[in-house]
Amino acid sequence: MRKYILILTLLISYFSQAQCPIINVSSNGPICEGTYLELYADSAATASYSWTGPNGFSSTLQNPIINSALPINSGIYNLTVTTTSPVCTINVSTALITVGANPVVTSTFTNVTCFGGNNGQINITAPSNNNNNYTWNNGATTASLSNLIAGNYNLTITDTIVRCGIDLSFIITSPQKILNSFNASNFNNFNTSCFGSTLAAGLAKF
């Protein structure tokens, strides 16, 4: 009798386990820092979800989101799914998720010094180990620009390894054109002029 009870128990256990749902997990990674990281898990009846991950992450949502993710959020995320009917505990993990760092640069610029000149400059400095590509709206692909006229300059910097990038904008200005005008009048046969007037005669008569 005990033999049949043991067999029946094993069969019940086997079929109960066979009914446990299959849970797949995924994410929207790899992503760049500052964007959102979303984790996905399959739905299952009577299921509860418990996520854990890097940087102390935890969530009981089925599809949690980390807003403005940072490189420290990179790693493997683990999920435990518990169902009550049937009674099951399923443990699954994501593949390695990468949150790429955006390029880090410093910038300075110099405006044009004279009206109509072309001595403006924009200087971009990046770490020596960078893998950056530079694309300017004037077609240049160097980090820095020189001999610039007044105008708007837009730059996209992209890291060629993690494929993350930033956009920068600069406005180079120049002084206004200086207009001098004089107004000449005759005073005792001498041509005199006053500030802000227009010169109307030649040299003073002697």
C-alpha cells in the first residue's frame, strides 16, 4: 500500500511541476546613460514578481523601469516568480545589461574680435583614452574649430565603442560695425563738425 501511495505522490509532484509556467525575461538594453532601462517578464496567472539587481535594485513590478539609468546600473538582473495555482517558484536571470557612459568633454570658445573677422575658436577637450567621433554642422570632423566667423555651431560627439553621444551648441559673436558720422558747418569760413553729424564739406579754409 505504501508503495502505491509513494508512486501517487511522485506523480502528483511531477504533474504539478509540469504545470509551472515558463517565464522569459529580457530588457531594452544596451542603453546609454540618462535614458530609461526597462525589464520585461512574461505574464503568468496568480504570479507575483520579485526583481533584484545591481546598485541595490529591487522591485515587485512585472516590468519595472529605471529612469535616468547610469553605468552603475549595468549588470545581471534576477527575477523570482511565485505562483499560487499551481504552487511554483521560478528563478530566472537576464543577460548582462550594459548602460553605456556618455562622452565626457570640456569646452571653451572665443568670439570674433572685429566686425567681419574670422578669428573665432571653439576648443573641445576629451580624456586621452577617448573613442569619440566629432560631427559639426559645418561639415568638420575635428574636435576643435578655428578661423570661425560669427554664427551658430552644433556638435555631436559619439563614443564609437558604446555608441552613446551628446550634443553641444555654440554661438560665436562679433562686434557690431562702427559707424562714424560728422556734420560740417561754416563758421567764419572754417568747416567745423559736431559729434554724431555727417561731414558735408572739405578741409577747413585757411
